[in-house]
Amino acid sequence: MNFEKVVFGFFIVLALTLNFGFFVGDIDNPAHHDAMELGAALAVSLIATVIKFGDRSQMGAVLLATSLVADLQLLVAAFVWAYAAYATDAGVTTEVLASIVSLSGGAVLANLVSVTLLVAETITIRR
Amino acid sequence: MNDIVWLTMRRMRTPLIALILVYSLSVFGMVLIPGQDEAGNAVRVNYLDASYFVAILSTTIGFGEMPVTFTHAQRLYAFIILFPNVIAWLYSIGTIISLFVDPQFRTVLHVSRFRRRVRRMNQPYFIVCGFGNTGRMIAQGLLNRGISAAVLEREPRIVQGMALDEEFAHLPALEGDVTDRRLLELAGLQAGLPNCVGVMAITNDDHANLTIAITSKLIRPDLPVLARAETQRVADNMASFGTDLTVDPYSIFAERFYLALRSPTKYLVQDWLISVPGTRLRTELDPPDGHWVLAGLGRFGLRMARIFDKAGVDYTVIDVHPDRVEQRAGSILGRGTEAHTLSEASIENAAGIIAGTGDDMDNLSIVMTALELNPRLFVVARQENPHNDELFNASGAHLVARRSLIVARRILAVATTPLLPVFLDHLLSQNESFAHTVEKRLEAILDGRSPGLWTVELTGEWATSLHDADREKVRIRMEHLTCNARTESLEHLPCVCLVLERGSQRLFLPGAKQELHEGDRLLFAGRGSAQREMLFALREPTALISVAAGRHYPRGAIMRAVARRRAS
């Protein structure tokens, strides 16, 4: 058993599932999108990125790139949420929520690519 | 580039002077002739309008009179200047056009384009002198292996044909005297072209090849020169000043034929390694002992005769030249294409025949007549023209000596896999048992198809695995490189390591436990899939270490740190 694969697979899939959980629901309904879930998705995604540091293989480089994209999307989403909630009078309006959720949707896509690559690599290696 | 500008300027001098004179005089005159405006006041045309009008007039565009309608005096003047201006223009344009079709100018243009394309070459390339059938085959082979070529060729027709050929259109090619030092310098002998890795002198003219070899050895002694030499004298001459390889196709064929006669296993192994990868493997070739008939005692026949003498084979010569026949007792005068000459050489009782005249049709005729007289003959035929491939294949000959193919194969093998000749020499110097071992090992991994050959140089990025292994105190051995790193059971890749070169030391057929070091050069023969897997594993940072250590090495930095802590 490859311990590194277990750890990385766990974090990358967890990032996807948390992210997806946050993303599903009506795009502008606050009851369907929980701030905690977004925070958790961001944290897990960051960990998945850091695990890939120092990997010089081809696949490692591509996986690092996709998880960096997911991090970026989630960071912007979190920043928009914080800014709207604390720095504007209107608070988190439906428009702001819609843009946050669509950003996390992009991150879901990046996570999906990571998982697909992981699966593809696992299939080619028969050890 | 400078040549083009200079040549254009020199040719355009007279027409341009004529044009400027006629044009400026016409403009001055136009300004001097008085005109009238609508109100009837006398006005002169200004310089801008005059220049504009004359320009439009002389280029025969003619927008009309301007800025106002002309007086009769002006019209008369325009009428006079019209013809000299138009003629001056046509003269200039005519000169430019004739310049473009001028052979001298086109040569300058071609040279400058060739120089530019050679300068821009960003991959290793060979200078290929002579682009006949051999050159074509060699260029194909080089391109398949990611090496390019700069072509020099004497025949303009061939160079023009290259531009239309999709396969070779992107290669820099120049027509001209291939022995000209300046052309060779342009193609890469001069300093500052580091991608040039060697010179191939493969024209069908021995003397030209000799000149090319001498020139490049004088200008750039460090560049390898691979040359074709069809006479022993030229070959010896070339070797005397350090030509790295001289290829005499008929000697090569004759030597291989000797192997086939005396050591079939060596012949077979050699044949497998030098044939085009993926072609069907030749099975045992067994030229029979007994009486042979040798038709044609030219360059080819002479070499075959020497081989027969060396091997102690009994043979009868047929040749049309009386002087050649006189030199050898028992020889028969004739072409060999007629049944009675062949019968005279007792073809009915012969074991084999060699159709070795310089004429393809004669050779085919000899083969057919001989087979009619004695269908059990072993037939060797010499083929000069590559267009007759199909005919010779259909003729029933067991072995065909194809000159350009022999040269192309040998030169390509040396140019792209330098370790192969080293191995083949070793094979020849060893006894039969070594050849048998090689045969057994190759047979075990090949699927009835001839193997691909590849060289692995453990330097630079190819040695990163070795560096990492050193740090981890893991030894990487041959068996790790030749196993499939992507399988659980570590199945053996279908390949054999033929040579390991470490500095001046050479190991032939190194064993599985042989340790690998940085700087080693390895020659492998095997299937294409093995090459792909091996190169993949070498570039994958942890693949080889994981195989060698028998456990998985993490790829990420954090997981590596965790693994190290758990280990300590």
C-alpha cells in the first residue's frame, strides 16, 4: 500500500466533496450555502496543495497546478464573503451570494480535474 | 543578405539614374509652363502638384489633369514627356523582373535562405552531402530519430524536388558544388553552429566524397565524418587522415556473405540488429557449400571472389571482359545471360550463383535463366537501381545486394547508435558461443520482429534518479532499469542491454546485478514498448528508487519528511 497515495487521495477527494456540498442548492438562497462549509473546503484544499510540494514528476506538477486553481477560486470566494459581510452596509445580498457560489463552482471543476488525474495515474500504475 | 542588396543596387544603377533624370526634368518643365485657373488668371503648377501629376502620368495610372484643367501649352508638354517617362519606368521594372529570374541572383537568394535556415537550426543535425537514394534513406532515418539534416546536392532537379516533398521541405537544402569549401562552411563547418554534429559524404562520386572528408577534417577536426568509398584506394586514403567511418557497400555485403557462409549465427544476430526496426526477422539463411558460379567480375564480383577464396569455396567466373577472364584459369567468356554460357560453367551441378554484373536487367536475366536450368540454386543478385526493388523481389533471389540500402543502414547505425558498431565488432571477434547467447536472449524477447535500438546516457536529467538513489543509499542495478516500474510483479521489459560503456571501459551483455553509475552509456535492443517504459521510469523521479529499494518513495516533500521520521 502506498501511504502517500492514501493521504493525498483523502485530502483531494475531501476537498471535492466539501466544495460540492457548499456549491449545491439554489444559487442565491442563503439557507443552502453555509459559510463553515466554504471555510472547511478552503482549508482542506490548501492542505492538498501543500502535500504536492516538492514533487518533481510530470503528474505531480499538473496536480499542483489544478489544486492551486481550486485554492485561488475558493480564496476569492471567501474574501468576497468576508468583504460583503463586514465592510459593506448591505451585507451578503443575493447578488454577492450568487457570485460566491459561482466561484466555488469553478473550484469544484478544478477539484474534479485533480481527482480525474489521480484516478488516471492510479490506473496506469499496476503496483 | 548583403549580397542580395549589393547585387540589386549594382543592377539597378542605370535604370534608376535614367528614371530620376527623366522624372525630375519633367517635373521642372511642368512647373515652368504657365497655366490658367477658371477665372482666366495665369497660374503656375506648384512642385507638389507637378510631382504628383508626373508620377501618375509615368506609371500610366492617369487620374486626369490637375489641379485645374490644362491649357493647350501644358497639354502639349504632357504629351511630350509622356513617352520618355513611361519608357523609363518600364525599363526599371523590366530590370527588376529580369533580376529576379537571373540565375546569379537566384543563387544568391538560395544561399542566403540556406544560411538563415542553418543558423535557425535548433536541434542536432548532420551535413548530408549528396541527396540521391542513399541520402534520402538516411535523411528519413535521421528525422525518425529526431535528428535533422542540412543537405548539399549537385543536381538542381533534386533540390527543387525536395521543396515539393512534404517530408523534406523543411530541411535546409542547397544546390551547388558539394566539394566547395564555402558551401560546407555555410552548412555548418564554420564556428558558431554548435548543433552541427557531423558530416556525411555520400555522393556517388568517390573523389567528391574524398574531397569533402579532407575539407571537413581540415576545418573542423573534431566533427565526425562518415563517408562512402567504393574503392579500396579511396577508403584507405580516407582512413589515413582520420575519417571516422568509410563505407564500402560491396565490401560490407561480401563480409556479411562470408559470415553467412562460415558463421550463420553471427550473421543472423548482425542482421537482426541492423535491419529496420519492426520488420520480420530473417530466419536461418543457409548458403550451401559446393560449386558456385560468379557472373560479373567488377567491383562487386571481385570482392565476392575474394570471400570465396578466403572461405575456400570452389567457383567459376563468367565475365564479358577478355582480360579479366584471362587472368583466372578456368573462367568463361560471356555475359551469363545466355543458357549456354551458364551450362559451360556447369550450372546444373552448382550450389549457387551470384549475378553480379553492373546492369540490373542483365542480373535479372542471369537469375531467371539460371533458375530455369537449376531450380535448387541459391541465388545472390546485385541491384544497382532502387526502382527495381519489386523486380528483384519477384526474381526469386535469396539475397539481394542493394548498394544504397547497405550504405544508408551502416551510416545511420553509426550516426544514431554509435555503440552498435562497437558491439558488432565485438560479436565478430568472439567465438560462436557468444553469438549463440546473444541470439537466445534476443529471441526470448522479440516477437518475430526486428528490435529497436536505443542508447541511454546517464547524464543530466537522465541521471537524477541515480543522484537521489545515492542520497538514499540505494544502489540502482541493471535489473531495476530493465523491469517495468509500473507493475506490481516488476515484470521484465522485453529488451537486452548489449553494451555498457563507462569511460574507456566496455562491458558486453552486462548482467542483471551490474550497478549503474552516472555517465554510463548503455545500448539496448528490444521492443518499442520497452523503450517507452524505460525512458518513462528514468524521468519519473521516484520510480527507479522505489523499484530498487522495494518500497514506495513518497514524491511530495512533506510525505518524504514524514517517511524519514518514521524510518529513524
